[in-house]
Amino acid sequence: MTRIVRPYGDTTGDGMVQLSFTLPVPHDKRAEGAALQLASKMGIDAAMLVHAKPIGEAHTFFVVYGAATHLINLDEVKVVERDYPLLNPKEVNEAVKEKLGRKLCVVGACIGTDAHTVGIDAILNIKGVAGEKGLEYYRELRVVNLGAQVAVPDLVNRAVDEEADAVLVSQVVTQKDAHLHNTREMSAAFREALPPGRRPLLVVGGPRFDENSAAELGVDRIFSRGTTPSDVASYLVHRIVTAAPSEEPA
Amino acid sequence: MTRIVRPYGDTTGDGMVQLSFTLPVPHDKRAEGAALQLASKMGIDAAMLVHAKPIGEAHTFFVVYGAATHLINLDEVKVVERDYPLLNPKEVNEAVKEKLGRKLCVVGACIGTDAHTVGIDAILNIKGVAGEKGLEYYRELRVVNLGAQVAVPDLVNRAVDEEADAVLVSQVVTQKDAHLHNTREMSAAFREALPPGRRPLLVVGGPRFDENSAAELGVDRIFSRGTTPSDVASYLVHRIVTAAPSEEPA
Amino acid sequence: MSAAPLLRLDPDQVARARSLAERAAGPVVDMARGHTTVSVERATLRLAGLTGADPEGIPWVNRLVDAVAEQTGLEHGVALPVFAALAAGDHPDLTRLAHASAAGGVEFEPPTGTARTTARNLARAAVASGFDRIDAQRRTRSDMVDTIGDPPQRPWIYLIVATGDIYEDIPQAQAAARAGADIIAVIRSTGQSLLDYVPEGATREGFAGTYATGENFRLMRAALDETSREVGRYVRLCNYASGLCMPEIAALAGMNRLDMMLNDCMYGILFRDINPVRTFVDQRFSRQIHARAGIIINTGEDNYLTTADAVEAAHTVTVSQLLNEYFAHEAGLPDGLLGLGHAFEINPEVPQSFRLELAHALLARQLFPDAPLKWMPPTRHMTGDVFRGNLLDGFFNLAGVMTGQSILLVGMMTEAVVTPWLSDRDIALQNVRYVLDAAGGLTEDFHPPADGFIARRANEVLGEAVDLLGKIVDDGLLDAIADGTFGIMKRPPDGGRGLEGVAERAEDYYNPAVEALDGGDAA
Amino acid sequence: MSAAPLLRLDPDQVARARSLAERAAGPVVDMARGHTTVSVERATLRLAGLTGADPEGIPWVNRLVDAVAEQTGLEHGVALPVFAALAAGDHPDLTRLAHASAAGGVEFEPPTGTARTTARNLARAAVASGFDRIDAQRRTRSDMVDTIGDPPQRPWIYLIVATGDIYEDIPQAQAAARAGADIIAVIRSTGQSLLDYVPEGATREGFAGTYATGENFRLMRAALDETSREVGRYVRLCNYASGLCMPEIAALAGMNRLDMMLNDCMYGILFRDINPVRTFVDQRFSRQIHARAGIIINTGEDNYLTTADAVEAAHTVTVSQLLNEYFAHEAGLPDGLLGLGHAFEINPEVPQSFRLELAHALLARQLFPDAPLKWMPPTRHMTGDVFRGNLLDGFFNLAGVMTGQSILLVGMMTEAVVTPWLSDRDIALQNVRYVLDAAGGLTEDFHPPADGFIARRANEVLGEAVDLLGKIVDDGLLDAIADGTFGIMKRPPDGGRGLEGVAERAEDYYNPAVEALDGGDAA
Ligand code: B12
Ligand code: B12
Ligand SMILES: Cc1ncc(COP(=O)(O)O)c(C=O)c1O
Ligand SMILES: Cc1ncc(COP(=O)(O)O)c(C=O)c1O
């Protein structure tokens, strides 16, 4: 398989992409030129400006088609691949029972002002998602789901009270990077409240996270679009049950 | 007015754009990473991969949103602005009658295998376009519309026979750059057939031309989307009637 | 706005549904009449003219109500203790009284005897000036509609702005109105519903929405008045009377001439975990204010379908609409102000999903023929595939047109991605306009047969609604809510936020606003 | 595939329309019967088994027909001179004869007496083997349909591939079929219709389409046979029997089991400026071949609406459909092979445009209840706004479903931009699937009233069609075409391309294919 690829319109290597955006300029020839200038700066060759429509007096919306000149090197793609075995509920329960010797406690919440619980509920509630049951279904996991709009201090206190092994936080609202701010606030609060050895594993999830940014946000792992409960359960087993103490959350 | 602008999502300066494309790779995490790599190479910051859908087994379609980091400098935008006065039919007729002293002859055609005559007809036929009558309506213009799929040699012969002052060529099909090849072939044929002084003004038009590429294609002027007959008539007067002999088509 | 009946609904079932709703909701109304809340009391002080906030941004109405509650309890109402303190003469006005009280220098107690009469008269007069403002705004609205005119078409087109900054919202709202919006809804910042106070002043720092404040209301209404004159139709303004401060926001809305308010009988309970008792008490008061102000309420049945399946839970929408109707009528809202909600949220993969939507939409249309129904776009099954999204929104618009909906909340192709961009609104409006202009007349051709798929489905949902209402009547509404009947959320009556702000009214409870509103002397 | 009649059309008007069409087209059929063309003669040689091309790529059928025409004229037909020369024994087969003739070494003359009988028998036998191939392919098709099955739904989904390279086309076509296409149309290179020969072999160098060649047909059909088995439905293949080589392409299509061919009675005249007489002669022969091969023809009424206004010119579509129907019936095509075309091309800005589309679509559906109507997407009013484009395509799909169209040519959001990308097809198919699945049953609810907007419009168009047909009968069809009646194009009978390839048949004209086809011994 070739490791260098380009976008595909109708012929291998043609590089074709579609782009749309608004510019804060009234619609005239200069505005169209400006749109093409952007396309060219983005590396689009022989850009075709196929649509330009004034929105009010001060803005113009554009649609551009053209060939992106960039090459994509598949070998340079960084992805957080699953670096642990995928277990089914039975295997998870057995591992916890045998190796941990007690129930593994998970505390979940939507923090800050975020009230989008559907995502965390999909992971935690029995009902689950995509045909998989949620973590509540796992006999050896003890799940405490705090629901929506939980303040960070409340979350920390509760995690301490429950002696949580892992804290699962969902963030869906991303406007003004709310999800990033809230996640940083949360990880900082746990760092402040607990010494490294006693800190629960910190996991965040939500549809707009970049899975590569865990370190930057101070958490152990990020899960994005399309996560299923078994992804998470398997990861928890891997990190909390299987891993040697030396691999404690950093 | 500020001369440096960025795309506008919902806040000035946010830089937000929408992008879609297909990559010739099966859908998996690596493919998503590849899509983000492209977005990043195109200068999109914090790109959000909001949609990924397999098309068959070997391709994946993506939709990405994010902030384009490029700045657009409006002062650097190059546009072919109208550099001649816009005349109404009466003014055109008067100018031709007074200054040229004979009818101005225009020969029009779709060349090559292109059969899209609607565009050239919009410019030439009485019916016109966008509420304006076409060049046939102008008493002092003599219009010979050769229609579709005219071979370049036939066009040149007819232009010579008619002693055409201007040749108007339409090109709509752009696949494999057909429009560019055909235009170059046409301008070369005229250069070969006639000495500079006797060559008619060469004008091409069509929705996908870049108006800046006249010189490169060897023609005098290019008209693109949204051209109206009076744009063209005014230009012809400017170049053929008003202009001094020294400004003959190059 | 009565639509020609396209469905034959069993009239007995319809009557049964209404009477069950009354039986289910009646006890809750009694409970609401027997309680007050901090927000009801604060709203009363707002009507009486108390504005502003302390240097930390805590509104004076909060400081004053908290002070009174601390000293006397909430159960008597704050009006008499406050106006008795004012009558004592040490403080020239409510604001100065609040300042003094915050500094710890005022003692409150429920007055008795003639002091009580004096305080009551003062309180009545003060609150009356608030109602005067509301009444004047209502007259201004009807004058403007008379001279400028209403939108020429139904449904009215409802667009959202959500920048978080009132000064970005305003030009975007004006642009949207020029582009065809008949109603502008300013979305609130994510956290506001859980704030137990209303922020003060013009604000620029919301997340995914802009704070609802009196000043923001005023600024936006003024801007839209200007645009209304420019575009030749009265552009309505919508916000949220919802969350912990529902009554106060209703009062602010009335005094600043908002035209519509989101106000649902159970939304706060289910989706914000606000205490059920708090919610029902606040709701009754806020709806009475809306009735007085001539504000159309928008109920929130769409929200159920973001967590429950839109086919399985279709009847919960009907049940909630019937409850909302009962509560609204009881609070004095006529049918013409009842923007009952419903939504196009069926999974598009379900066979015949579009016709199921038509069935549900027609059921609502027919059950509430005189209500300005609010038709909400797909959200849950919208994905990052914006091309498909725009298509789905087109079919949503079509269903709205075919079934004679009154208010169309315009869907955005970027629903799953971002709060709307300028261009999203433009694309969405273009979509609406195409459907309205191209297919608006389809009602002439749309005649679902009496024994067909659509009629059968509508009657099936009605039947399920009647069954569920029967169960709710048996269990009691509060217990039904506790059991997770709506939106799959379980909310016990003693749980949730804001319970500490509720008090059972004492024998001597007095509230001049309640008196005016219950007296039913609305203009 | 008869649809339940949704419209009341005046039966007298319908009868009048058909009889006028017959009177208008009749004389043209007589003219066609009295002429032959180079392409008819070349097609005959192709049926007789002559294949291949000279080193310049000029097919041997061209070289041979040109040689015969030069020596004897075309008016006798080439079969007898050719088979007489072959019977002379110097050349083992047609190919070798063609080679020799190209080298100048063969003299042709129309044989007489027993030589004529011999030549005729040889020619008959040779051509019969061509018909055998066609008949065998027809049987194969019906066997495959029997065992593999037809698409489960109507309309059949028709998708285009247009890369210009048969080897890119094949995988794209297979992918499209897997994704849901029931019919794959391979678009031709822009220039091909004006070529007076059919290119040879597999080709990779078309512009905005791939050359129609026998070998390309064969390769694509084989690939789709494979995919048909894989997906469990027989995927049909479509191409163009149009342009200067219509008869030959029809023959190649029959022998290579194409399933549908674009073949219009006037397209070449109007849109390619091909001589009218040439066109009508070629057309009759090609349709006879299609009838023999069981190939569904697709007529090109959609094209009128790309140059004329779809409301003003709606009746020209109806007139053309009636003419196409007459010509097709006359050539032996039954209703079941009549893919009459029409299109969703009304300017979306026109008020009620969608309902006008429904009216036009229903008119066609009702006039031709047993024809597999081909419903074509918006093209002219598609713009670079691809979001709006996908929406319009959705409403096109809906109109197709609501009015019971048979073949749905899937519209692409990039219509105004590029020939379809892989992703465009995927988005377009998703659009079709949504509309079919979500709203497929709407026919149950769609009942335009007998005196309503839709019925009135349909009858109005029918009335205008009858009037125009009356005028055409008065003027004669050829003169009407010369006057610009269709698609605003004026095409005089002695103008246009390819006239030099037409000859009036001589008394002794003989063509074994014509004999077989006119004899009506089709399987
Ligand atoms: C349902 C919904 C609501 C419901 C929420 C009900 C509830 N109880 O959750 C209601 C109606 C209440 C609502 C309200 C609002 N919403 Co909302 N809502 C949505 C909607 C339609 C669907 C979200 C959803 O449920 N997705 C399905 C779940 C299963 O997906 P998911 O969250 O991505 O979760 C998966 C993964 O991400 C991952 N995951 C997620 N969390 C976690 C956590 C962990 C630990 C792990 C391991 C994995 C994980 O696993 C999950 C399963 O695979 C989206 C639009 C859309 N179509 O996406 C808007 C959307 C999310 N809402 C939005 C907004 C702005 C709001 C409001 C703030 C608007 C307002 N100002 O009033 C309000 C207020 C809410 C608040 N305070 O947060 C915006 C967010 C914009 C942005 N990017 O910032 C969206 C995108 C709509 C829009 N375009 O404006 N909303
Ligand atoms: C109408 C149409 C047809 C008609 C043409 C009828 C006719 N007599 O012209 C028919 C049905 C015959 C047709 C056929 C084909 N078409 Co076509 N067609 C279109 C369509 C729908 C509209 C084009 C049009 O009329 N635009 C309106 C005119 C007024 O606009 P315009 O040409 O841009 O002209 C304006 C300006 O550009 C300018 N201008 C244009 N020319 C000139 C010349 C001069 C001198 C000046 C001054 C100005 C000027 O002024 C005009 C007025 O403002 C487009 C899709 C679309 N919606 O755009 C496809 C499209 C152009 N067609 C296309 C194709 C591929 C074909 C075919 C080749 C397909 C095939 N293989 O069979 C065939 C064959 C045609 C051929 N040999 O060229 C493609 C081209 C793809 C590409 N970018 O290369 C398009 C984009 C559709 C698609 N997405 O596949 N087509
Ligand atoms: C009745 C009602 N209130 C409020 C909201 C908004 O949420 P929040 O309470 O976060 O402002 C909604 C959501 O659409 C609603 O339907
Ligand atoms: C009947 C018919 N033939 C042919 C074509 C295609 O054009 P061309 O003749 O260039 O192959 C069309 C266009 O759609 C058509 O409708």
C-alpha cells in the first residue's frame, strides 16, 4: 500500500477538495480575489471559485473547488491506537475480581456548565450504546454517575469519598474552548487535592477532543467520537488492574 | 476599512472554514489522522474532524471544520477590474458609427468538442441575459454566431472571410483542462494565420476561466461567470474603436 | 390559525385526554398555590422597581430577599416586611433599603394591624407600577404590529443567535431579520439556568449563548424595533424563562417587551435537575406574568426527544403538551399564546420516518388547533455530514409546511458541529424559503386517508398518551416524574437544585403581585 | 408499472394528442423508409461480423462502406456489392476483403441475376449471425434477471460514471452498484457524437466521458455481471445510441448486452446540429435494433429544458414524448421499453415550482402509464452552492417518488462544477435512499384535487401540447424543426452535419438487416 496519498475527486492523485467559508468583505471582484488568495495560501492549485453569495452588506460566502497540492504521508500520521487488549464484560469482571480483589470504582460526571449527559450515560448507564451495555452492567465495577453540571470541587470531593479508581468526565460544549478549560481545571484540581500515588485515573471524553492531547490537558486518556463502553472498560483494566504499580497514572 | 482579513464563522477573526474531501484509504483511525494531517498542512488550526464515512472499501470521505491560520491581504488581491467605461447600446452604436465608420464585426463560437452554447448565446443572441439584450441587438455590430463544436481551422477561416474585428469563443467543459488546451490552440492558430496588425481581438469566456490568465493563454481578454453583453460590447468599443492603433491587440 | 382538520381523531379520546391532564395537573396547581419561592419573591421586588447589583454582581433583589428570609422566613412573603421597613421611613427607596440591609442595618418582620395595611398599600402601588410597565409594553407591541405588520406567511421563521456577546448578537440578529427571520431567539449561556440570580447589565462573556439580563433584553429589543421598521414587519424577540430564576426573567421579559419565552412545565426538572416543587411554583407565577404581558410561551417537548426515542416516546410529547396546556390555561394564558413544542427527531433510518413525522405533527396540529405550535428541527440525528444535514432540514421544513405549523425553528446544517455560523443561518434560511415558496401550497394536495398509515399512527400515539395520562393520574404527577416517565430522567420531589428556596405559604402570606395575578385583573 | 391515476385528464384530449402525433410523424417515417445512410450500412456490416480498424484507427466498416459508396453509390445498399465481391472468392472473409479494398484492390458493383441471389443469401446468413448474438444476449439478460433478480424498488436508481477512462470507470461503476445503483450510465466523451465512426477497442482518453466502443461495452458489461451476482440484483448498463453513428452503436449495444440506450428522435438534430434526415433514418434503424435486443430506450426531453424555460416549454416536452412514442412503436418498441424522458428543471425561484414539477411529472406518468419513464434531475438551475444543490436534488427525488417515476437519474450536488466525484455519488445516493425510505409511502397521502392547482396545470400543458401538435401537423414536422419549435433551435432539413452520408434508396436497394427488421421476425 502506498504511504503517500492525495485527496481523490474522480481520479487517483487529482488532489481535489471542496472548501467553503465567509469573508468579512462585501461581495465584489476583490472579494472573489480574496477568496482565491486564501485558497491559494491553503495550497489549493487552480482553485475554482464556484459560488459567491453576499450575506448582508458586509460579508460574502464562498464555495471553492480545487486541487490541494499537499501530500499526505501515512507514515507520519499520529493516532492513539488502542494499546491494550479489548475485553468483553466477562473478561473484565474476571480480571478485576482476580487481580484487584475488590470492585473497581468509577465516578463519572459532566463538569462545568455542560449538561450534555448523553455521551457519559452512553458509557456508564446499563443501556449503553451501539449495542453494548454500559459500565453499570459490569458486575465488578461500581459506578457513581454524578450527572450534569457538576462543579469541579464537588467532583474531587466525591471521588475522594468514594475512593474512586477512575474519574470519567464528559465535555461536549466546545465554544470558546470550554471543554479544554474545564478539563485543565479538573486535572489541576485533582493534582492539588491528591498526591500522585493516590490520584484516580483521569479520563475525559467528548466528540470534539483531539485524542492526542491527553498529556497537554493533564489527563491519562481521551476518548472521542464513537467510543463504546468496552473500549473504556478494557482501558481501565489495562491501566488499573493489569499494569504494575510503577505504571500508576502520572 | 481593514485590509487584512480572515474567514468569519461567528466572530470577527475566528478564521473558521469548512472543508470536505475523500482520501483513497479505508476508514480507520489512521485515515482520520491522515485527514487531520491534510487539514493541518492546509493551515487549519485545531481542526475538528466532524464526519468520516467509508465509500466502498478503499476510500473515506471527510468533513473538517477549523480555523484557517492564513491572513488575507486585500491589497494583494489581483483582479481584472473593468478598465474601460461601461456603455449602453446607444453609446456603443454611436461610438462605432462615428469613430469606426462601419459596422464592427464579431464572430462567435464554441470551439473544440464543446457544445455548451448557452453562454455564448447569452452574450450574442438578441435574447441576451440578466435583462440585457445580446450583441445582435446592437445596430452597429454585425454578429456571426457559428454555434457549437466548431473546429479551430474553420473558425480562423471564417474570421478571415468575415474580416472579423473580434472573435468571441466560449469554453465550458473544463475536464482535463479542455478549455485551456482549446483556447491555446485557438490563439496559436490565429497567430499563425495572421500578422499582428490584422489579427482580430481574441476574447474567450466561460464559467471556470481565471480572468487573470489572458496573457498566458494568448488572448486579449477573458470573461468569466456573470458576464453581460454590455460588459463585452463596452470592452470591444474600448479596444477596437476608442483605442489608438498603437494599442492594437498584442 | 385553525388548520382544516386533516385527521379524524376520535373526539372521545381527545376529551378523555384533556380531562385526564386536568386531573393529573390539578393537584400540582394546588401545591403551587400553597408555596412561594425566593425567585417569586425576587420577581415581586423587581416589579416593585428594585434593580441593580452589589459590587460582587449579586442583584439587590437577592440580597434583600435573602435578608428577609433569614430574619422572618420566606413563608410570609417578603413584600410586607420590606414595605413595612420602607414605611418606617429611614430609607428613601427600595434600593437604599437594600443597601442598608446588606450592610446589616435593617430589621425585618411581618407587620400586623395598620402597619400591615400601610405596607400592603405601598407594596401594591409599587408593584402596580411594574404591571403598568408590562401593560404599556404590551400596548406598544400591539401598536407596532398594527402599524408595521406581522410576517406575511406562516410558519413564522425563528432563528437563533448564540455568540455569547450581546454586541455580536445584535448585528447578527439584525442581519438575520433582514434575511427573513420573523423571530430572533437569543440563546442563553450554558450555565445560566442553574444560577440562582439574574446577572445584571450588558454582557459579553457567555459560553454558547448570551446571559439573559434585563439590559440585554432592552438592547436587543431596541435594535429589533429599528430593524422591524426597516423590514416592514414586527420582528419578535425570544428568550428563556426557565431555570432557577424563571419568575424574575418573566418579569424582566414583560417589562422589556420580549415577545416569546421558552417556558416549560417540566424542562428544569428533567434537564437541569431543578427541584420539582420549585419548578412548578415558579412556573405558575412566570406564566401568569407572561399572560399579563401577552407573551407567547414556547414549551420544550423537543427536549424529550433528544434523550428518548422519538417514535417510542412520541406519546410523552403529547402528554407533556396536554399538561403544558392545562397549566398554561390555569395561569391565564389563552390558546393564542400557547407555543406548544414538538420536533422532527425520528431517526432518519427508520422506514417511513418522514410520514411518521407528519403523523406526529398533524396530531399536535389537530389537538391544539388554535395554538401557535412551535416546530423544532432535527438535532439528535444530525451528524457532521453537513450535506445530509441540509437535506434533513429541508424535509423538516416541508413537514412543517405540510402540517400547518405556526413557528418554525430553523435547523442548521452544522447542528452537530458548532453553534450557528453566519453562513449557516443564511444557508438555512435559503432552505426554508425554497420549501415555503416551492411547496407551500402542498397542503392542497396532502390528504392522508382516514384509514391510512398517518391517521393510524396519530391515533395510536393519542391512545398511548391517554393510557399514560391514566397512569399518571393514578400515581400522581410528582411520582410519575420521579419514576422517569419523561425523557427517561428520574427526578424525586425532594431532590434537585433550589429546594432550599421553596417555602410553604404561611396563613398570612401576602404578595401583591400574586394578588394582582390571581385576581385576574390582567389588561 | 401502471400507476393509479392521480389526475383526471380529458380522454378526448389524450386521444387527440396521440392521433396528431401520428399524423405529424407519419410522413417522416415514410421518408426514413425511403432512405439509407452510411451508418445504417456500416451497422449492417457490423452485424455481419466485420470488426476492427485500420492502422489510423478508422474502422474497417467505414473503409469498406466508403469504398463501395464511391464506386457504386450508397443507394443500392452495400450488402450486395460487398457479398458479391466476397462470393467472387478472392477474399476469405469480410475483414480480408476490407483490407484488400482499402489497398485499392477490389471492385464493387451491385450484382444482378443469380449473383444477386447468391450475394443476398450470403449477406442474409452473415447478418443473421449478428442477430443471433443479439438474441442470445437478450436471452442471457432475461435469464440473469430471472435468477439474480430485479431491483427491489421503483424508481430504479440510475448513476453516471464519466472519468473518460474505461479502466477508472469500471471500479467506479462497480462501487456505485454496490452502493445502490441499479443502472450505470457511462457518459460519452464530448466529441463522440460528431465522429462519423465508432472508435475501436478499450479507450482511456475521453473528455468528460468515455468513448462508446464495442470493447468498452463488453468490458463494462462483464464487470457489472460480476457485480450483479455479488449484489443480488441485475445491474443494468446504459450508453448512448445517438450522434452520427447511432445505428452502429445500437448494433454494438445489442451484441454486447447493453440494457438501456439514450436514443431520442430529435436530440442529434437540435443539440448536435446533425442533419434531420440523417437523424430520422438512423433513428428508425437503431430503434428497430433496440426492439430486437430488448433494450430500453431513454429519450432526451430533459435537454429541451436546459435551453428553454421549463414552464413555458413544458408542452414541448409532452409533444416530443408523443412523437418519440409514435416513432418507437412504429419501430417495434413496446411500451415497456419506452424510457420517455422528462426533467425537474423549473427555476426554483418560481412560486410553487415544486408543485408545477409534480403537475408535469404526473402528466407524463398518466399519459404513458406503462412506459418506464426516466426522471431527470435539476441541472440548469444548479449553482456552485452545493448545499442548496443537495437540497434541490432531494426535492427532485421526492417528486420522483410522489409521482411514481420509473427510472431516477440521480442528481449531483456538484452539477454546476465538475463531472461527478466519487463522494458526490455517495452523497447523492444517500439523498435518494433517505427520500425513498423516509417518504416512499407518501403516494398514499398525495391526492391532488380534480380542480386543484396541479390538475389544472397538467391539463393546461396537455392543451398546449395538442395545439402545438396541430400546428406541427399543418406545417410538417421537418418545417416545424426548421422553425425552432423545439429547444429554440432552428434546424433546416438540408442543413447540419452528416447529410452527405444520406442516400435515397434506389429501386434495387437491399439490406439484409433492414429486411429482417422490417419483416418483424424479432425474437
Ligand atoms: C442532545 C443535545 C442536547 C440536550 C442534552 C440532553 C442531555 N441530557 O444530554 C439538550 C436539549 C438539553 C441540549 C441543550 C443544549 N445544547 Co445541546 N446538543 C444536543 C445534541 C443534539 C446531541 C448530543 C448528543 O447527545 N450526542 C450523542 C452522544 C452519544 O454523543 P457524544 O456526546 O459525542 O458521546 C460519545 C463520545 O463523544 C464519547 N464520550 C462523550 N463523553 C464521554 C466521556 C467519557 C469519559 C468517555 C470515555 C467517552 C465519552 O462516547 C460517547 C458515545 O460514543 C448536539 C448536536 C449533535 N447532533 O451532536 C447538541 C449540541 C452538543 N448542543 C449544543 C449547545 C450549544 C447546547 C446549549 C448550550 C444551547 C443553549 N445555549 O441553550 C444547551 C444547554 C446545554 C448545556 N448547559 O450544556 C451545541 C454545542 C456547540 C459546541 N460545539 O460548543 C451542539 C453541538 C448543538 C449546536 N450545534 O449548537 N443539547
Ligand atoms: C445546459 C447544459 C448542457 C446542455 C447544453 C445546451 C447548449 N446548447 O448549450 C446539454 C444538455 C446539451 C449538455 C450536454 C453536456 N454537458 Co452540460 N451542462 C449544462 C449546464 C446544466 C448549464 C450550462 C449553462 O447553460 N449555463 C448557463 C450559461 C449562461 O452560463 P455560462 O456558460 O457560464 O456563460 C456565462 C459566462 O460564463 C460567460 N461566458 C460564457 N461563454 C462566454 C464566451 C464569451 C466570449 C464571453 C465574453 C462570455 C462567456 O457569459 C455567460 C453569461 O453570463 C451545466 C451545469 C450547470 N448548472 O452549470 C452542465 C455542464 C456544463 N455540462 C457538462 C458536461 C460534462 C456535459 C457533457 C459533456 C456530458 C456528456 N459527456 O454527455 C454533454 C456534452 C456537451 C458537449 N459536447 O459539450 C459539465 C462540464 C463539467 C466540466 N467542468 O468539465 C457540466 C458542468 C455538468 C456536470 N457537472 O457534469 N449540457
Ligand atoms: C424550556 C427550555 N428552557 C431552557 C432551555 C435552555 O437551556 P438552559 O436551561 O441551559 O438555558 C431549553 C432548551 O432548549 C428549553 O426548552
Ligand atoms: C438522446 C441523447 N443523446 C446523447 C446525449 C449526450 O450527448 P453526446 O451526443 O455529446 O454524446 C444526450 C445528452 O444527455 C441525449 O439526451
